[in-house]
Amino acid sequence: MNQTIPPTPKIISVGNRQISRIISGQATADGAGVRLRRYIGSAELDHIDPFLLLDFFESDNPDDYIAGFPSHPHRGFETVTYLLAGKVRHEDSAGHGGIIESGGIQWMTAGRGIIHSEMPEQEQGRLAGFQLWVNLPATDKMCPPAYHEYPASQIPTEIRDNGATLQVITGTTSTRTIGPVRGVTTDPIYLDVALPADSTLTEPMPKGHTAFIFVIDGELNLPDDENTPVWLSAKQLGTLSDGTAVCVRAGDTGARFLLVAARPLNEPIARYGPFVMNTPHEIEQAITDYNAGRF
């Protein structure tokens, strides 16, 4: 691992967020046997309010993904699917359907209940992407299902003077680029960032928002809670302390990473598989409603 790049003064300045914990993820399978790596919602990290789950899937072997995620229910939270490569067809009980392609995003509010499927639209080649679960507040858990869905062509790209590029899915950057996904209760930020070798990125971050970084490729340098510079490597997730900004530096091969944040809800969580509510009684009701065909 590269250990030669010193931290810049900005990285350890007061107010900047620091690495709280590094998560390497756990190999698992979901759906009809799709192989993936789970970072949030695992034994390593149960949740970081309001984030309930983060899965990363990547394979060029169709045996690892072709069975996909057949019809399954959700209630009480939002699912966010972001594709890096490949195509996935989705359909649901509310009549929605379409294909998510490389660089596209689907932000689905399950609300009071929906049944949907996500199936690969290919039998060979690389399929890669993320699924993130974002909790809903108690007041919104039984809202009607809703979608925000955008192809790569509708996600704005911001290019900084140092060559850094930001795909802005939701939230507003320091230079006022605004992502297309809007109106989400937890005021999320979701950026896909590519940094050239040895370059830095500094972005303001709402104080109080829960935030994490997931490194897709390369390495990132930022401090831990003792202001000691540490490296976050490819396929690692770093949770961040509170603060008013995030500042990172890429290693000598550059880096690509997700920067994700949202307002915590500070509410009790009761979860059972695809249902996330506030009380065990509400979970029992979700199971009853699903079995009775009320989704």
C-alpha cells in the first residue's frame, strides 16, 4: 500500500471530518443467489442512521448474477440502486418498469409497501453497482410508493480545475451543481468522484449529517480521529466523524469513490428482512399485510 504521500494542511484542519472506522465488508449472496459484498447491514456494521444497508456487487461471470433479484417486497424505507456497469431491468406491483444502465440511478421510496424485481438484462459481460437502503421517518413510512429514476445522461458532471470530476446524483456541491434526485426526506448527498493522482477534493458537508466514503478504485488519504493520516483502499468503506467539510487526497494512481451523506432520523428501528419500521408491532402488521396481498 502506498504510504509516501503526506497529508496536506487542509486535510487535518479544524472542522474537517475524519475516518471513524474502516469496513472491509463481508461476502454474501442475496436475491436468487447473486454474489455481493455487504458493508452496512452486516456483522461489522449493523447500520449508521439513516443508512440501513450497502451492498456492492461486481462480476463478469454471469453465474454470479444472472439469477438476479426476483419479486420481493419492501416497506418503510428507500432503496437506491446505482449501476457502474451492465443493465438491470426492474418491474413492480405499482406498474413501474424500465432498465437501469451503466451510470444510471434509481431512488425508490417503498413507503407503505411495494413488490419489485431487479433482473440483469444481459447474459455476459461485467455487471457492477451498489444498492443502498435509506430509512424513512415514522411520519413517512406509510406514504405511497414513489420513484426518482435517471439515466447517466441526466446526471450532471462537474469538472474542477485540478481535473477532479463529480457525478452529482443528489445534493448540491460547493460550486452549486445540483443533482436530479430531489425531495428526499433525509436531505441526502450522493456523489461519484474521480480524483487524478495526488490531487485533493474539499467539499462542505452539513454538520450533523451521517457520512461515509466508499472507494471504488485507487486509494484515498485522510486523517483518523487522532489526526493521523490513514489510507482507505479500493473496496473499503470509511465512516466519517461529524464536521463541516470533507477533504481527501488521492494516491499516486488516482481514486474513484462515492461520498454519501444524509440527515439521521434518531428514531427506533425495528427490522425484519425487507421490512423496516419503528416497532415490532408494525413489523407484524407488515407481514400480515404482505401475506394478505395488500402491497
